[in-house]
Amino acid sequence: MALTLRSSISFINQNQTKVLKASDDVLSKVSFPKMNSSCCLRAKSSMQEAHVTQDNNNNINSNEKVHAPSIAHNQGDSMRVPVFVMLPLDTVTMGGSLNKPRAMNASLMALKSAGVEGVMVDAWWGLVEKDGPLKYNWEAYAELVQMVQKHGLKLQIVMSFHQCGGNVGDSCSIPLPPWVVEEINKNPDLVYTDRSGKRNPEYISLGCDSLPVLRGRSPLQVYSDYMRSFHDRFRDYLGNVITEIQVGLGPCGELRYPSYPESNGWRFPGIGEFQCYDKYMRASLEASAEAIGKKEWGRGGPHDSGHYNQFPEDTGFFKREGTWNTEYGHFFLNWYSSKLVAHGDKILVSAKTIFQTTGVKLSAKIAGIHWHYKARSHATELTAGYYNTRFHDGYEPIAQMLAKHGVVFNFTCMEMKDKEQPGHANCSPEGLVQQVKMATKKAGVELAGENALERYDASAYSQVLSTSRCDSGHGLSAFTYLRMNKRLFEGENWRHLVEFVKSMSEGGRRQRLSDSDSCGTDLYVGHIKGTKKQDLQEVTLV
């Protein structure tokens, strides 16, 4: 990767900006044009000069400056929405080392110059505790933390207790720790199971949260020990470099059941399936039914809830006048959703205890399940564990639980518009986001956002800007962009990101930059091979 910064031409001038082609095997380089200090262009407004300082090992002329858009932290802080960027899923390799550190270094430099607040990375359970119970390897993450600090960025770290692979957007495979997989092989009921008996190895079933099923420890104890180890290893960075810890609470790190797994045949816009058929969940359901004198209700989940790829009206349970809106339906959905909220509550109690004096924010991620939102039953949300229907708000209980612990409610699909969705899927991402904004406002909990799918276009950014504003119900406290990759650094995509970050620094009120920005910067990243050295000073990152 090469980061090329030219201060003599506006980066918005597309006639003069060329997108350079990618090559995987190229060394990462940062290229600075040689310039006289008298030629430096100056900002005309609130845009500031970003000074790149390097240690002696980098051999960069200290007189050279990089002029790039940056967030004015002392201006309009009450409206400002900081932007973070998710790092690749495979930032740390299966061998436990930092993946492509030179390319990472160059990328972080570029993000800093664009005004990004920081980055987010998954701390995979399957990598860190891979070698055995209580044997933690944080070294690659320590290297990343130091690199992030060097560039003056902040870090959000996800306690990722789930498997990577088998879902939309998963570009690599990182299973649960081998010793955990061994226990699952011995006892397949440790993972979620659907009505047909298909197992899902993404995440340990919440049904056994408190049972000593993982070599003498319960899953809740394992998660707590993991977070405590992280705290002890990174205590000097907590609250200053590491500013947020997102606590993984389910598949994809989200507080939900794995109701729509691609690995089990689900395809959009199917309604998914209830995941309550492992022996631990079944025992809980049976006990709850017996407690109200309805033993027959505890024999399993709804028999008429259909299959992964059906639509609500194809089923007896989810159709307009279906079983979901009967006494039995209310009982089952209350049980299913309450178990999920209680699961999140228990893990967050531990997280709060461990991190409460460190100055870091805690957050939890909730899935933006927007398809079939317009149907009365909201079938897809129900199978995922969100008891949200035309007559019942499923997000208020989650928001209240998070508010109790002072945990940020992180929500996805902030970039989506209703008109972009296929008509037959009954989608309403905008309606869903508005409902969540109202629920979090009522509960008094901070709301942060993410985009659900990779988007690089101005329309998606514009939608995030619109939903981020506090005058639309409840503004965002932060936004994390999914995800850093080669496409993000291509000319037009990069320009959109820089515009977006600038607009978010102004509270989402600036819709776009002018065609020739007032800073006169030309900032773009190209993955290049064999950069010409004439009139350029090149620095190979180590």
C-alpha cells in the first residue's frame, strides 16, 4: 500500500486524481512530495493542518507537513459525532501475529489525516485463548495498540466471544478456541440448535450460561476471566488509547440468537428460525411453562413457525392473525426474549465490575433486522429474540437494561433507506432506526451507530448524516464505519469518506464538501507497485 499526499492540488478535483491499482504483494510505502515551506496551502475555515510527526527511525524530513482535513475538536463538541473505522476481520492472524503491519501502519496514517477519531478491532476469543483454558496471548493486540497510539488515534476493542465465518460479510474463518470446540463435540447441546436439530457453532448457547460446562468453568466465568485478562494486560492504555470496549453478547458480537445463519441455508429475506432446541434451552422453557400451569407449552418452540426462507404469511405462527398474537404466543415470545436480555445483563454486570474505574466506555451491539418490519408480527425480529411486533416494543427492554449499566446502545443499518430495499421483503430500516432512537431516548441511554453492509456511496453517507442528528429524535454519540479495505482508499470512495468525517464533525449538518475544498488538499491512497521516485521522497514502513 502507498499513501500519497499531495498538498498542491484539491483532492476533490476528479480530473486530476487517478485511482491506482491494487497489488497484494507490494511493500507498504508512504510517499511525500518534496516541497518548499513557502508553497504550503493554508486552510480558510475550521479545517486544521495535520502535522505528521515521526520518530527518528522513519527518517522523514521534520520540515515537511501533511495538510489534510481533520476534526476541530475544540469546535462544536456538543454536536460533533466522532467517526471510527472497523479494521479487517483478520487483523490478527491465526498464528497470533499482526497481519501486514506495514500496510496497517500506512492505513492508520491515512485515516488520521482524514480526521477519523479511531479504529475498531475484534479481539477474537478463538485467537487469544487458543492454546488452552486461561492461556492468553495478547501480543498482536499489544502491537496494534501501540501503533494506534503512535498515530494519535483511539481504539474500540470488541470482546468477540463468537466465531467468525458463516454470516453476511464474513471474509475469513476464526472458530471458537480448539479446547471449546472439543467440549462442543462431546456435548453438542452447548450450542444453539434449531427445530430440525441443526447445530450452530457460532456461539455458546445462553441456556448453559451458569453451568460449569467448559472444563469446570461456566461460559459466564470464561467471559469474565477473558475480560479480566484483557484489563490486566492493557491497564495502562484503558481510558486514553482504548476508549471503548464493546462486549460481545452473541453471534456477530450482537445481542441476539443466530436465527438467520447463511451456514444453515438462510438467505435474505427469509424469516429465520427460533434457536431454542438444545437441551438447556428446552429445560428452561419446560420449567417456565410448568410454573404457570401450562406444561404442554414447554414441549418445544412453536410448531407452525416455518423454516428459514419462508415469509410470515407462509406460516401459522407469523401470519397477520397468527399464533404470535395469542396467549401462547405471548408466553413463548416473552420467555425467548427475556432469556436473551438476561444473558446480556449477566455479562455486562461482569464487564462493568472489571472496567468501571478505567475510564473506558462499554457498549453492546444490537442487530438492525429490518426485513419484514412492516408485517404485523415482525417475524424476523422475533426469531432473533427481539419481541417487537405491531403491539409490543421489543427495544425498550434492551435499552433499559443497557441504561442500568451505563452501556452504549450500538445499532446497525444506519445507512439504509426504505426505498433502496426490495418491495417483497417488507423492509423499513428507517422506521426501525427511528423506533430505536425513541426507545434509547426514553431509557436515557447513549446511541451509537454502524452501517450494516459495506457502502462507499454518497447516498449511504447522507443517510447516516441524517440519522445522526439530535434534532431527528436522539442523536448518535459516535459512528463506526464498516470496514477498512482496499476499496475504501480508492479515489472517489476516499473522497466520500473524508467528506463524511468532516460533516459528522459538524453534527451532520454539512451535507458535502464543495467541488474544490478550501484546504486545497489532494489526499488519496493507492495500492501501487513500483512507484516512480522522481520528485518524491519515499519511506518504507517497518
